[in-house]
Amino acid sequence: MIIPLHQAEIAHPSIRGSVTALQQFMLGIGALVASWTTYGCNRNFPDDSSSQWRVSLGIQIVPAGVLALLIMLFPESPRWLIDHGKADEGFALWPSSTRTLFTNRSSFRRLLLATAIQASVKMTGVSAIQYYSPVIFAQIGISTDDTLKYQGISSVLALIAQATCIALIDRTGRRWAMIGGNLANCLFFIIATVMLAVFPPGSTSNASASWTFIVVTWLYNISFSATNGPLSWIVPAEIFDTRTRSKGVSIGVMVSFAFNTMIGQVTPIAMAKIGWRFYVVFVVCNFTNAVYFWATQPETKKRPLEEMNYLFTNAPWFVPTMSMKDYEIHDLEHRVEEVERKGSITRHAEL
């Protein structure tokens, strides 16, 4: 929760999306290491050995220890310092209030968007695939060992996709990337659902069917990692104002892990009981996600954090009818110009 919040506060609007997407890229590196570590432990330790899980968990202590040490050097963001009266210059001291998120119309609109984004990402199907890929891939006759290997390859592809997001997200914007990503996810889940339905467990050893399912899953992961995955951290971190940002982002993260838990508990039961039909849930959710964000998510790329209040207070709730240029006030630029003008006058007077 802290990382995207801090990144959004320190980054310039022109690169804020890329900076926050970099967090997702680093998470992707972690996922890559985790995938191949899991594959190696599964392949080299006996099934009855606790080393299969002890080694993979123990390795995580190393980066956690490094993080614990380096966090001591972690600076506060300039906005936080100004907000708490710890800088020579600053705006008003705004108290952080959870109540404001629910009583202020503009704040509640942003909270609704942030929580919807976090919930929607889990309903794209990513958690089900990440947690239960051996169970899911077994539906079409792929062994656990091969599944873990293919998931390792998928992690490499995800890193490439996340790097693409870093390079392009501040050019393409957030809104259409979110919409397009969900539509692409929907398409790939439709294909995967058909594959699971046509080739049920034990009915075929068709290598072409297995490879089609693998490739479609890879394509889904590329789509998710280039769009919805990073955007689920970029957008919530940049839409709140200073007094509500920490609380708003933390509530969004709470919703994310609530849905994460739900998917983790339901997936093995659903795959055992209804098989491929469970994939239909994600087909529907990806499509409805796209429609919802088409209707409600305004574009926020390159907009200073200080202008988010104006945007979400005055812009219509049904976004397709609005023109973004009508809600650009360039307030931050005007403040900078005013400071520079006053500084110029002061220097001139001194001369």
C-alpha cells in the first residue's frame, strides 16, 4: 500500500504512471524468481519432503531482510512533509479522515473507483491462474511439473509486458488501457473456456489442444501485465488528495486482498465441482469490467495530484459524455509561475 502511494506523491505528472508501473515490474521480477524456485523445488525434492515448501519460503527471508534494513533510509515524500508543517513552504494542514471518504461526494466517487479497480483486477481471473495453475492445467491433461515450467515462462513474458507498460502508459493513458485490457482478457478467457469444454479431463491427449490452452494463458498474462495489473496500483494512488490518499489507497488494498482471499478459497472447489464452467465467471467479469470503466473512469494521465479534486468534483459521473479539456485548470503551473514571478521581483528589488 505504501509503495504506490509514495511513488505517486514524488513523481512528476508526466512520468507518474511509468514510475508506479515500475513497482509492478519489480513485483514481476519477484514472481519470476518465485515461479522458477517453485519449479525447481517441485522437480528436485521428493513429494514427501517438506523441503518442497521450506526452501522456497526460506529464500524469501533474504530480500525481506534487505528491505528491513534499507527501510531505515526511506525518506518521507515532499507532499507529506508540507502537509504536516515540516517544510518552509506549504499549503494548509489537512487532517487525514476516513469519514471524509464516505461523506464527501468527490472523495466517495474516488473511493468507489479505487475499490472497483482493485476488486475488478481479482475478477479478471489472474489469482485463480496464479494460485491453482496445476489444478486448472490438469483439466486439459498437462502435468504439474510441466505446468510450473510453463508458468515460469509466463513470468518472463509478464516482465516484458510490464516493461511495455512502463514505456507507454503515460502516453496511452489509463482509461483506454483499462478498457482494452479487460476486453482482451475476456477474449482470451472465451478461448480458454471453449478449450476446457471441448477437451475435458481425460478425454484426449491432443498435444495441439494443450499447447493452444498454454499459449492462450500466456497471451492473457501478457494482456493483464501490460494493462490491468499495473493500473490497479497506478490509478488508486493518483486520484486521491493529500488528506485522503493514505486512507483511500489502504481501503482499496484491503478490498483487493478480500477478493484475493475469496478467489483463493472458491477456485479449487469450483474447478472440482463445475470445471470449465467456472471460467465463464471470468469471461463475464472481464466484459462487465470494461463496460464499467468505460462509463465511470476519467482519464488522469499527466494531471497533477492537486487537480484531482477539481476533476472528480466537477466532471460528470458518466464519463463518455465529457471532454477532458473542459476540466483542466492547470492550477499547479499557475502556482509555479506565481512563485517564479515573486522570486524575480524579489531579486530585482535586491539589485
